[in-house]
Amino acid sequence: AGLSVDGKPIFSVQYHPEASPGPQDSHYLFTRFINQVRAQKGMPLKPETMKAGE
């Protein structure tokens, strides 16, 4: 199981992709992560803040 957020560089999975039985089973997740990091490189960091109760 997993999710992604449209328009944001956010995704997750509900298992341990590094523990897959085959050498390439979850390779696509790591490729996606690296591509998202590269796309954000050089962009200013914008921390998200939330007030208690949100």
C-alpha cells in the first residue's frame, strides 16, 4: 500500500522496500526518490509549520 500527493514531491509506502526478496523489486521507488531530490536541488527549503490541533 502507498500514497502520493498530486502537485507535491511526496510519496510513501507501507512496507520495507529495502527488504524485498528480489534485487530490483522496489528499485522504482528509490529511482523516484532520487529523481525528486535532484528536481529539488538548489531550490530554497520551505519548512511546513502547523499549529497544535491542526
